[in-house]
Amino acid sequence: MVDLAGLIEDLRVEHVDLDRVVSVLPEARWDEPTPAIPWTIRDQISHLAFFDEQASLAASDQEVFLNSLSVVTDADSFMNGSLERGRAMPSTGVLAWWREVRESMLDGFRALDPSARIPWFGPPMSPASFISARLMETWAHGQDIVDALGVQRAATDRLKHVAHLAVRARGYSYSANGKTLPDEPVAVELTAPGGETWTWDDGAAARVEGGALGFCLVVTQRRHIKDTNLRVTGAAAEEWMSIAQAFAGPPGEGRRPAQFPSVP
């Protein structure tokens, strides 16, 4: 059985780690561009705040969330509206917004029945998948921020949530790209930051092997696979890695080869 309390705590710590990065930045640095062009650091935190706010609503009042979702007619305008909200605030306001809504979201998660289904902008999810998705988003957008700042952050075993979500989202990666998911399974074997080995579908001929950090950077489209130590065996694994995305929505542009230093 999934340890929801432990998962929620991991998400809380992921928030705190990113908060430590941005809370010390002077105002001017909040408007520096990130690799997710044209988003700035301010936009990245505004995006997290807005969707943490939406997640809090989805977890606590599904009817109100679904009613608000029904009036969204233009996804781009909806997304841009969330960014404009943050652009109208000083950095202290954006940070206060994010802190408030993420705490409300965590409180809502703590009250969830583990068997519940939570509505979202894609298919409804279990609490475990929903919380993992918020952790993945926090980590991935945090990567954009540390890349913009040119700083390094330590990989943690919280990456297991990101990796697990990506493995489960293999089929979604295909549908998002208008492709049919092959019947052939793909084994994934990753070395965790703490030295443990994580495996999924062990025994399949097609395989992805290597470091958990590199895998998570690829499936969130924050690094090109050529800049990682991942070993990919078999056509099914190669195709998946070329289109993998752990996030909902249309395919992203990803990152260019050699745009960043190689991931060990």
C-alpha cells in the first residue's frame, strides 16, 4: 500500500528545497530567463503557485474545480493568465502566494481517502499519482530555475516518485505524440542517488539503464538523452526515450544535445 503520508512529506521537502533557492534572489534575478523560453524564474514559480492552487481546489472541492474547468476554452490563454498574475507582483508577493497555496494543497492532500479519484486537466488520478505529479512538476520547474542560475543541486531519492510516474506514463507519451503504444514492455533499471537499484518491468528485452537523475531529466525533457549515461537497448526503448514525457499536456521542445554539461 502506498504511504501517502510519506509521499506528502517528500513533496513538502521538495517545496522547501526550491524555496531555499529562490527566496534569497534579489528582485532583478526573478526576471532572468530560464531554458523554458520565454519563461523567467518569476514565471516558473508563478506557474507552480497557480497549479498548486488548482490542485488544492481539486483535492478539497471537486465540484467547484470541475465547474471552473468547464469554462476554460483556450488552454494558452488560461496558462498565460497564470503567468500574468505573477508578473504583476513583486517577487515577495509571488513567493508568499506560492507558500500559501502549497500549504493549503498539502493540507487538502492529508485529508484525502487513498482510494479517491481526483479530477485534473487530464484523466482523474489516484491521490498517490496526483501527489507524485505535483512533486514531479516542482522538481522539473526547479531544474529550469537552477539551470538559469547556473547552480547545482543534489539529487535525492525523491526522484523515485518522478521515475515511477514516468514509467506509468509511457502510454501517455505515445498518445500525446499521436503514436500507438507498442505491446512490447520496456524494463527500467536505475541507480538511485543513494546507491539503491530501482527496477520496473524487470526481465523485458527492451531496456533503459543508468542513473536515476539522468532518466528523470530526460523524461521531464530537461536534458537530451545524449547528455546522460543512459543505456538504451531495443527499438521499443529507443522510441519511448525519444518521446518520453512525465508531464501532462502537449509534447515539449525538450533540450538540445550539449546544451548543458553531461549528467554523470
